[in-house]
Amino acid sequence: MFTKRFTNLSPYTPGEQPRDMKYIKLNTNENPYGPSPDITEFLKSMDADRLRLYPDPSSLRLRTVISEYYGVNAENIFTGNGSDEVLSFCYYAFFESSQGPLLFPEHTYSFYPVYTTFYGIDYFKVPLNRDYSINLEAFLKKDHYTGIIFPNPNAPTGMGIALGELDSFLSKVQKNRIVVIDEAYVDFGADSAVSLIGKYRNLLVVQTFSKSRSLAGARLGFAIGDGALIKALNTVKDSFNSYPVDAITQELGIIAIKDTDYFQKTVSEIIKVRDEVSNALLSLGWEVLPSAANFIFIRKDKVSGRRVYEWLKKKGILVRHFNQPGIEDFIRVTIGEKSDMKLFLDLISDYKQVDK
Amino acid sequence: MFTKRFTNLSPYTPGEQPRDMKYIKLNTNENPYGPSPDITEFLKSMDADRLRLYPDPSSLRLRTVISEYYGVNAENIFTGNGSDEVLSFCYYAFFESSQGPLLFPEHTYSFYPVYTTFYGIDYFKVPLNRDYSINLEAFLKKDHYTGIIFPNPNAPTGMGIALGELDSFLSKVQKNRIVVIDEAYVDFGADSAVSLIGKYRNLLVVQTFSKSRSLAGARLGFAIGDGALIKALNTVKDSFNSYPVDAITQELGIIAIKDTDYFQKTVSEIIKVRDEVSNALLSLGWEVLPSAANFIFIRKDKVSGRRVYEWLKKKGILVRHFNQPGIEDFIRVTIGEKSDMKLFLDLISDYKQVDK
């Protein structure tokens, strides 16, 4: 009844969304601020009649607006139903086991290995450095691989890689192997590699509207890269589902990109709160990995990551704990509104007593 | 640079959406009426702030409303980003070449063979009957196949299969092979097989909000079937993209299902206009296949399908022509608003003179 490929699947587990009580959600890296106020205005006056028509399957107006923002051409942009779908299409087009395994960091976005089971691709996890940063040198030591994918900044560590280091890395990667840099969190302070797509035709940058543009609910992600790679992603899309981005989401994406003031204001505020919370945690004796994202990855001597996660949940705050050897001591905390982070800090400063 | 599976792709070609002039669009089976007026009201008062949060990955409220409408349980419903995505997931979970080819009708929805190239599945096209209806007997004569898929009513013919015939067919199909009935157009007068899902655990019915519920722009489709099949589709989804249905679309789907009055009124009007147009064409000497859909498939002696399509396009009306041996004489005409169909009839009654 089921296919062999189906029986091999090992699906992704999204962050929990419990409905038993009202939580302060610091577990799925959502933005504490709503999207641009222009979006509310647009929805208010939208002509719903247009929904009877199929959306533009190529999202041309949206791609044009994104391309102008990043100083590239519309032919360099591919849009999909969230960056998860864009990443999935990348795996389909660019990665296959006959060329070797796909390389990604040992601790990273947990959807990466899931896609490999979906498409039947071998993978190899490259260990992090001792300071939990991505070890690009170790990637370069492998000479047999089908491609490379990593986030910048990495999740769940939040640690970024500088542009010069990315440039040097890309110059040494085999030219016939695609490197996907997943920049889901890049707007919160990491270096984007978009400026390098003209230099490296095997580089594909993937971004999302879910985090810095507060549109997780609308499902919109995109890739930026050489025209040949973008054309390939379109061929994959048109073999899977021709219209992945609905008509309303295309409009919301255009509005979100155009409202640069609101974008900069909310991103700056999150960065400011992140740095304040990080400093407060440091003074409470917590270790905080240096974050270029809208979340922090923290641990404390003699504190169990799992137990502090459970304790916070009981108190009404959801954070994320990864039950994986090597990072099981940490919890990942999304940067929420200032008032929520104050509650979090108040609670966590009490934690030591409770854990005994 | 590209994978072998990628180089084998043969993508779908959506109906043309030319931008050079304003056409009367009778080519992509869109609904001439907008969605329920309650949708305009909802969008007007929607709190855009919620878009910062991920949507419910399981679309539970939407699935519950759909399940109540069809008299099944929420566990019998799977929702996806348009029925195209739902169909794609079905191929992944249920069809593989080691079990034999996938069977579908010779003339049918042109995405069916595209999915087979996407997943590397063999297929066999079962010829239609001489009257262009689907030949279910011919499907049953095959004893080696991985599964069966066909639309009811079929596209582009518009011809439906009666429930009794479906029931008898399903009783003879191998129990360990999935039958997908694609009911994209069922609401316009064909018999739905939803009442049979309790009887046949290998039956999966797929429907869409794009046609009878006027939400092509919102991208929403669903499957109805035994809980085990639905669970499998969820596993596929969670290995590809956890959140395919955005937060707004989930709400629009709920509203569209609940507004049964508007649904019945608009569907009845389309059926009425379809029957009027069909009769007018018959009296003009056209052959009209009996349609249970929101489109008609028509031809006329000594008239070239391609040429009448091109002539109508020049005059500002888009219809669809399929350049395929066996149906190349036909054009497919979507049933639009009464006034547009009057223009179409006025034009086409002149056609004979022009074609000489």
C-alpha cells in the first residue's frame, strides 16, 4: 500500500504549539512584532474577488521588488511556500548520493537530514568547532560530496560567519557543487552572502519572510542566485505544484519589503533586547553563545537543559530544548517583547533555588 | 551541478496568462463569481498581527469544518497548498514503479504524467471509450499496477462517472493498491465518491477550493480517506514542508465551507449557464461532450480546434486547445459569466465564415 521511499521517511518535528494554556512563546523564533502596518491597511481594502483567479505562478511583481531591494535581477530570485519548500526544491535539483554525501554542520536546522530521507540522499555531519561555531575548514577537507548546506547564522547556536570567511570558503569549494547558505536569521546581525552570488555561480542564498519580516503565518521564502540555478528551481516547482505562493501572500511580501522603515525599526529593537538579555544572563552566570539571530543559545554550569526547559514550561514560558548529545545542556530562547523577556529573566534568576 | 532526477523532469504548462491585452478568460476553469462575501468581511476586520506566528501546521479547525460538511472525522481530512500539492504527496506515498505502472486515462489532467517524472514512476495511459468517457473496464484488465488515478468528472472532457459504476469498479480493484479520485470539478454535477471511503480503505478522494469555492488565488486543496492514508500524507508533508497552508487561507477555507447558501447559488448558476450554452452550441451544429464540470469540451465538423482557438484569442477570448492526437479537434471552454458566454456564443456563431 505504501511505497518504499515512504517507509524510509523520518519527518520533521516543529516546535510545540500546546493548546492547554496560554504560554509566552519563546520557542519557535517568531517575531514579537506584527508585520508592517501597511499590511493591515492592504487587507482592509483588498478586493477579495481576485481570489477566484489563479495567482501569478511566477510571482513576477514580488520577485521584482525583492530583486530591487537586493540589487539583483528578477531572474535571480525564486519564491516558494516558505523557505522550507525552497530548501526542499534545492535538494531535489542539486543533491544526489551518486556524487557523494551532502555536507552540513553536526548541530544545525533539524530539517536538513529530514530532506535527505525524503529524497534518498546520503549525508555527512561536519562537527562544530569547540566554541560551537561552524568549522568551514572541516568542510573543505572532504573531497567527495554532492553539495553543502549550512545556515548563517547557524541554528540553534545563533553564531554567524563573517563575509570574508564565506568568500574565502566559497573560493575553495568545487565549482560543480552547489553551496546553499540558509540565511533565515541573517537580518538580525549576520553577514549576508548575497553580494557574492555574481562571483560564485554555485552559491544559492535562501531567505524567509517568517522571521525579520514577521510573516511566518503567510508562508513565503525565496532563493537568490545565478539565473541557471533559479531556472532549475522553477523547473522543479512546475513539476511539483505550479502555484505555491498564493495571491495574498505575494502582495504581503511586496508590502513587507517596501516598508523599510518599519523593518529596520523592529529588527533594531530585537537586536537591542537580545543584547540586553544576553548581558543580564551573563551577569547571572549563564553562558550565552554570541548570537547574530533573534534567539540565544544558553547554558549554565550544573544546570540541566531539559529540566530548565520543563520548569519554564510549567511557569508558562516555552523555550526549546534539543535532546541531542553535545548540545543537550543548552536551551534556545527566542527574543520576544521586552516585557516578556523581563518575565523570563525574573524567572530564570530564581531557577537555581528551584532546581535543587 | 544538477541531479539526474532533475534532468529527467518534464514540467507542467499552466494555461496561458497573457498580459498583452485584456482577455475574457475562459481557459483555466476559474469561477466567474468571487468567493463568499463573508471573506471580504473577514479580511476587512482581520488582525494582521497574528501573521507573525506560524500557522497551525495541522489545519485542525479547517479540517474539522470540512469533515463536518462531508460527514467524516477530522482524521479523514488532509489539507495542502492546492490540490496539486495534495496529489504530489499522494504520488510520493502510494505509487512506485517496482509495483508496476501507475494507471490513468489517456486524455486527462496533464499534471498526472508530470508527477511521474518528478518521482520516477512508470505509467500507463488507459485509452478512453469511443464516446470519450473513461473506460473503467480497461483499467480492470490490467493486473500489474502500482495504483490508479483519474478525475471525476474527467478533464478536459468534463464527463462524469456515476456512483454505482465507481462502487462496482472499486470492489474489483486490488485492495493493496490506492485509487485516487480527483474531484476538482465534482461540485458542478458529478457524483462524489466520498460516501465510499468507509467501504474502501484504498480510496482517496481529492478536492479543491479553486473551482466551486472561487479560491484559486488562495491555494487550498484537500484529501478525504481512511485515517491510515491521511496519516501517511501527513508524514510526507512533515518531511517536505511542515506548514503548507498559511494562516489566512485556513480561515478563508473555513468561511467558504460555512457559506453553503452562496456556494449553492453560484454553483447552480454556473450549471444553468453551462446547459444554456451547451444547447445553443448544439443548435449551431457543434458537438458538446456531456459536461458535469464548469467547462465544456466541444468540436465541430471541418473546424480545426487550433484555428478556432487562435481566432477566438485574436478576438479577445481565451479558451484552451490541447495539441494532442485524439482530442486536437476540440476546444475546452470554461463557463464564465452569462454576459461573457453571450459574447462567446455571438462570436462562435460567426466562426464558419471566418475559417474559410
